[in-house]
Amino acid sequence: MTATSTPKMYVPKLAELGFTFGGREPVLELRPGEVLSLYTEDCFGGAVKTIDDLPTRVCQMPYLNPVTGPFYIEDAEPGDTLAVHFLDISPARDWGVSSTFPHFGALTSTHATATLQPPLDERVWRYPIDVAADTVTFQASHSDFAVNLPLAPMHGTVGVAPAGFQAISTITSDVHGGNLDTPELRVGATLYLPVFVHGAFLALGDGHARQGQGEASGVAVETAMHTTITVDVIKGVSTPTPRLETNDGLLSIGCARPLEDAFRISQHDLVHWVAELTDLDLLDAYQLVAQAGTAPVGNVCDPNYTMLARIPKALLAEPAYGGVHERLRAIPWKTPEAGAR
């Protein structure tokens, strides 16, 4: 019988939060198979608390989208793959916030798509979170309309240190992960990331109580999180772009601009991944993905857009990465005492 793991704990002070992937020293070491419970702040660093706290007044660029970490992963070396499995993601507050920003989001003029239109008004929405009822409540700001939406906790930002001694803002995404903003990064999912530096230097944050596909306004229902993860290192196996595995699907993630290039990256990687797991000819794998796959959208507003390509695992002959996902989800662990958080 396998003993139940008591998680390591890490709760950062505000000054210990990071705003880049790369360029920072690790805060804790983690061995493959160990369980870690940590606290993450929301994308505003907790500064937006009410509808009167406009982000441009209470936040300061570039101090947005803080992450907790980085964590040094023992035995992770360049050329390996890091597997990060999400055992639990629980809101640390009974409220979250969302907003519109001037010159940010999918339906406004931006620095990259400059027009003479005035910017959108800046506005904040405060969402009550009821964990017991499993709901997040939307209340319109200019009417009495209100509706309960399903609570769907996830992390928008998870990544490792990039290659070449780079330090990349947590607001963007690329092959190192980063601000992926896909609702698929939820409890039960395993994220696969390429390792570029010794120790990988894993960091995460940007908790969302829920987010629609595409994160069209640029901001989800942002809240702090208590999150529990476990990790593994897949030695000598490289991963070209972030990948996800759920209990019923495999997903490849493409990060780029324009959106069609992010789409192509994700589809290209999934076709090669399917060919590897089925021993199909490349064009046969292409045909299978074309007819059985779906294309969830991550975000369409950040410096790089995020697209995913998904296929049901039931169609594939071999488990991904030798069954790492199943091994990690089977690790027994116990929830930390509330006071320890």
C-alpha cells in the first residue's frame, strides 16, 4: 500500500511573487512524485477588490500577472519533459473580479491593431464565489440582471524558464508555457512542458474561478487560489510545445500571432503526436485529426494568442508518455490543514 503524501507547503509573501519566467532564483526544491500545495495571487496581485478599484489606478505595469515560484525540479535537465499534474485548485477568496481595459481585449483597438476609435471604458465586475453551491455569480453593472455560472477553477499561467537565459514576462506565452489561458488547465489535467534549464524552474499563478473560451475581454474571473500539484520528469524525451492530457483527451497547444499560426502549431504538433501513438503514416494521422479533432481556444488578447488541438484518447493505441498522467493522478495525498494555508 502506498503511503498518503503530506504536501510540502509554500505561501509566498507579496514581495516574493514573480513577474517573469526565467531570471529568478528558485524558492523551493521539489522531487518527482512529491506533492506541493501553494498559494497564488490573482492577476492584479490582490489590488482590485471593489468595482471602484480600476486596474489602471491601483495596479502598475509591468507588475501584473504574478506567479508563485519558481520551483527547482530535481533531475530535470534540458531535453527532458516536465509533467505537472493538478490535484486540486480551490479559490482562496469568496469573490473574484473581472474588468475591461483601455486598448486590451479582442474587441477593441490595441497597440498591434491601431485604429482611431476611442478605447473601451474601464469597468470592474465583482463576482461572489460560492464553493458550497459550486457557483460564480455575474451581476450586470448597469441593470438588475444576475445569473449564477458554474464554478470552474483553473490556472491561466503555468510555465518554466525559457531557453537562452531569457526572462519572459508572465503576460505572454510561448513554448515554455506561460500565460496560456485555457480552461483545460483545471483539476485532473497534466501539463507537459519542455525543459530548457537544469531544474526546469516551474512557476504558476493567474487563478481563474472560471473563464470562457478565448478570454475575449482579456480578463477572466480572477481570484487567488490554493493549488496542489505533483510533478514528474520524463527523461530524454523532448516536447516541442506545451501539451495537455485529461482523463479523456490529448491536447497540443500553439502560442503565436496571428491566430491562424497558433492554430497551425497546435494542429501540426497533434498530428505528429497522434502518428507517434498510433504508428500511423503522417497523412493518415492528419486525416484522423482533421475528422475527429476539435480546436478549443485559449486566449485571443495577449501578446501571443493560444490555440489548442484536441483528440479523444479512446482513438489512440498507446498511452502518452508511457502513462505518466495515470500514475500522477493515482498519487494519494491529503488536503493540508486550513491553518497551514
